Amino acid sequence: MKNLIHPLIDTVLNPHSHVTNPEKIQRSRLLSAILLVQILVILLILALVLSVDPDDFSEPTVRGAIGMVGISMVMYIVNRLGHTSIAALGYFLPFVAIFIYIPFYSGENPAFLAFLLIPLILIAIFFSIQRTTLASIGILALVAILLSFMDRSVEDTLYWDLRNMWFFLILATSLLFIFMWHLGNLEQIRQRELKRVNEDLELKVAELERFTYTVSHELKSPIVTMKGYLGSVDKDLQSGNYKRAQQDLFRIGTAADKMHETLLDLLELSRAGRIINQPEEIDLNKLAGEAAEMVAGRLRAHNVTVHITPDLPSVYADKKRLLEVLENLMDNAAKYMGDQKSPKIEVGTRAGVEPVFFVKDNGMGIDLQYRTRIFGLFDKLDANSEGTGIGLAIVKRIIETHGGKIWVESEGLGKGSTFCFTIPNIQT
């Protein structure tokens, strides 16, 4: 049954094939549906009315209804040809004329003025709020002008009923504008959200492209190394130079270890992109202490003193992931202390619109041009340092997953650096 209904609906609603814009197609389908429903309803009412009294054919309301059927059919055809705006306007003007004529000049029920809301709603659907405002003001002004020419000396004349309906029309139109204003605000919110999502998607795509390029480069390097030394080992074994063969095998093992370490870091980075543990309220003082214990080996090796500011606020976050953030930042600070004689790391917070947490050191510092680069994949400013250089990329991913921001501050080389980050949902 559905296979028969859907093609039939498309046949009577879809515009001409030259209309390809999805929004225009949907608007055209909506107008066609409105016109067809109105035609069917009016024809049904006319059939019922005329079956009771065929003489009603001469009544203004019946003639107006017949006129609307004819106009609706013409506008339906115009709309199907792809001229939706013309069809909507062509429907609007005659409709207004007919339903002003019926109450004002035929002596019929003034309640027919209420039907003027139908073309106003139609204009609101297919045109901008500015055009809808002009159309509404025009209708109300026309009604007011017509009322000014009517005889109001006798209270039981049609004038008083029309005046009451005019007040109703003003009220209903005002409500319509309020509704349209609300829809306009919702549309703006939707557009802003859509823009934000598109920008985030563009950033993710760009990040994925950089990720693919960087990973292929980082994994290619140890493979080339291993392949090169395998050839050397083969020659050494054939020539009986077993000592150099052993050295080459050691280099192959080192390259394999580097690849393994890189793969593990990439796996950790992929996990950092999502919160995998139930968020909970975290005491940052205790968490910073735990992080310092986790990297105690590195801190002792570099004689680093850690000072944790007391009374840090609590946060609501993934505890395991936030522990990784503090571990990586402390480990990174200790790693790049340079030749500092009194190495020190400070963990604290700054007051503001939202607290800013920081891990500050008095180490090597960072050249200003590299302040954003250091959060990239495998971007190590010191090529001789330990690790793959992916730690800060993991930190950045975890903070952003929590909805926060991270950045680094440094006055330059030799002046230390301060890694700052925010975490929403602070529990004070």
C-alpha cells in the first residue's frame, strides 16, 4: 500500500523537475498541500450547503468560496511549475479581497474577518518577517480605513460588530508576530550551533589530516631504520663480522622499541578523546599529590621541588584522565628543566570568571613562536629529549574533551613556562 501512496503524494506535491534546491522543494510541497486541502474542504462545504438550499448559490459567501477554489487551482498549477513565491502572493491578495468584501459589503457575519489570519500565516511561512509585517500592517490599515467610512451613528449596525472583530484581528496578528519572533530566535540559535559544529568539524578534519601525515612519518622512520640495518646484518654475517652484526641488531631493537612506544602513545591519544570513566567530584590537592608521586622518579632525577598551592577548588571530571593531565604536565616540566640549579614546579590556580589551573616551572622556557606548536603530535622542541613528544597532545585532547581550554605562557627561552587550563563545572 505504501508503494502506491508515496508515489501518488510525490506526483501531486512535487514541483517541476528544474527545481533542485531541497528547501525550495519542501516549501513548494507545503504550499501544494495547503492549496489542495483548502480546495477539497471548500468543495465539500459547498456541496453540503448547496444540497440543502440550491438558492444559496447567489450568496456572497458561496460566490467567494467558489472564487477561492478557482484561485487556489490556478495558484496550485503556478506552484507546481516552480514559482512558489508568485503562487503564495497570488493566493494572498485575492483571499484578502474576498474576506474583506464578504463582511463589509455583503452584510454577512463579521467573523469572516478572522479568516484573514490564514493568508497572514501563509505569508509568514513563505516570506520574511519584514514582508509579513508589511502585509499585516496593510491589512489592518485597510480594515481601519473601511471602518472609518461606515455609519457608526446606530449601535446595532454592522459597524460595531466589525470594530470588535478588528480588535480581535489586531490581537491575533500580534500573537502571530510574537510567535514568528520566537521562531526567528530559534533559527538564529540553530544557525549559530550549525556554524559551531561545522567549524569543529573542519578543525577535526584538519587535525585528522595532520594526524595521518605525522603518524605515517613517525612510523616510517623506524621501519626504514630496521630495513637498512637488516641489510647490514646480512652482510656482516656473511663476512663474519659478528660484533658489528650484534651492534646493528641492537639498533634494530631500539627502532622496534620506538615504534612500539609510538603505537602505545597513539592508542593512549585515541582513548584520551573520550571520557571513559564516570565523572566525579575531585579534590585537586589530593590529585596533584598523587600525580607528583607517580612522576617521583623523574622529579628526583632532576632534583625538582614541587609546591602545590593549598585549598585548590574541586572539579567535576574524569579522575583518571585528569590525573594523566597533571602527570604529563609535571613530567614535561621536569624533563625540560635544563641546567636550572634550583628546579621548581608550582601547581596552583588563578581567580577569574572561571578558575584557571596552572603548572608552572622555572626551566628552559619556550620560544614564543612555538607556543601552539608544542601541543601538536610528536612536536618535540628538543629532539634529544626522552619520549615520543605526544604527551602534550594527549593533555590537550583530555582538557578539550572536558569542555575546557589549555594554553602555555612563557616569556621566552630560559625564563620558564606556565601551562594553564580550565575545567568547567567547578565545585566551590
